[in-house]
Amino acid sequence: MPLHHAYAPAMARAILRKSLRSTRNMFSAPLRPYKFHIGASWAGKNMLQSLKAPSFPSRSDIGMWRDHTLSRAKAVNSVSAGQDFLFMQSMRNDSGIAFGVADGVGGWAESGVDPSLFSQALMFHAHRYSRNAWAGEPEIDPTLDYEEREEIEGWEMTPYECLDLAYGGVLREKFVQAGASTACLITLNASSGVLRSANLGDSGFIVIRSNSILYRQRPQTHFFNCPKQLTKLPTSSLRRFSRACVDSPSEAETYRVKLGDGDIVIAYTDGLADNVFASEMVQLCALIARRGGTEDEQVQMIADRLVDCARLCMNSTMRVSPFERDAARHGMYFRGGKPDDVTVVVALVREAT
């Protein structure tokens, strides 16, 4: 029976538009020449902390998301990420992937503030905004009529914009009374292969191509061992935070590059960069690639081995560390590695031929 006999004219037109849209989507699915394999690992530093601040409740949105993120399988024997946190999120319509790391500023613990709350909330909101955004320009079927085009949801979002939105989310979180964090956010576009990033502070990332460093994010600091940071000051006037640094998302450094098959992107908190040289990261990636295995196995192994390496190095006083060299450049004496939380996210790029 024809549609116009069974339904009112307006309803028949709506059903017809939906059926046509389904047919178009079936035959015009966008081609995604790039695929990204993601691995992640983390470890909190093994130090007794006297601070007993409440964490996000397990049944809260952030608490459930935090616990789900930490349940990800990895080889490193550490449940907590300490004051660090991370996120990994497929973007709208599988247009790409977003990921990032954040390092809660430990100095706030001296004032009775749990630094992990800020970094967890920042990564939660980055994940939340990335989930509904496109990695590039929203893909609209040109055969759709105007009304159907209006129904396309979502928007293109850069890491720079995501950082600003996520920071706003933290400022609105009542559970996060105060704190600060560095942040490094990255998106990878599955259609164009373009990497975009926004970095504030001494977290960062490197891009490895053909066993060489294509790009390395330089840390942003106010002075030695004091990174730029996003900050939330307490509303209470009873406590003063004269040493707090208050920086803006607008100060984040951005970067853009087109990736190719076999490129590796490693995002990390300073627990890695202060203890493992970039050249050693490249060597480790090359060694694991020679061992073989699936792409997913390789990226997870890279992430786990980088965290293991950082933990070994931070507890050694016999080995010169990147942090020791940086201290010497500033006229300060420091020997060996620097104990800290360490978080790593690794992405391997594959391009369809």
C-alpha cells in the first residue's frame, strides 16, 4: 500500500525522508583512510601521602568514568595514576580520536587540596566534549535537503577549544574546590591524518617517524620546575594561596602536522620526560617494532615499557636524568631521577593503501 494511503501527508513525507537518508548513508559512508591504534599505561609514585581528601564518589559521573578508565588492561602493576590522569575518546561518527594527559600540581597538597581531583575533572570534561565533536569539518551529505542538513549534530573542535571548554567544566565542578594541572590534548583526524594539539605546562608529546623525532613539544614554565598550569582558586577567603600560578587556556601552545603510515605519537606527563630521554623513547619503540605482534599489542607494550623505564630511572641516583641536566642548566644540583607519577598514551598510525 502506498505511503500516502496509509499515513497523513506530513507523516508520509517524514517517513520517506528517513528512508532516503538511511539509503544514502548505506551507500555514501565516508571513507576513513587512517586508523589509529591506542595504548595507555600509568603508575602513581610509591610515596605515603598524609593528605586524606575525599575523591569523586564512585556513583558520580566523574567517579564512574574514572573507575572505567582505570580498569583498562595494562601490564604495569599500578592501579592508581596518582595525581595524573588521562583520557582516550573516539570522536563523533568515528571522524577521529582524541586523547590527552594531565598532571595535577602537587604543591596544592600542602594546602589540604587533593591535586588529583583537578586533573581527573579536566580529563573527564575533555572526554565529554570530544565525544560529541568532529575531528574535522562535519561531514554532510550534499544530496540532503536543507532541513536534513540542519539535523546534522556536532561541530568541529580543536584541542585548543577542547582545553578551554574542559577548563570551564572544572571551574563549574563544585566537588573541585581548588587545584591546578598541566594538560596536553591531541586529536587525530581519520579522514586527513592531521594531528592537532594544545599543550600547557610540562606535560607534552613527541611524534616519531622512521625511528627519528619529527616533533617534540617543549615544556612551558614560569621558572625551573614550575610549569604553566590551569588553576582554580578557592572561593573561601579563609585560606590564601600566594604561590598559586594562574594561567589561561589561551596561553596553550598549538601544533599541527599531517601524519603518515607508521608514525608514532606519544603523549606523557613529566614523570616520563623528567626521567627518560626522547632518544631513549625512540630506541624503545624500534625494539618493540622488531619484536612483531599486532598493532594493538605493540602500542600497549610501548606504553607499558615506557612507564616501567621511567619508574626504574626515577629511583636511580647512578644515572643522569633529563631532570638532572635541566637542573644543571639552571645552576642547581640534582642527582639521578625524579620520583613522580607517570602517565603515557601511545598512538600508532596506519594508512590504507
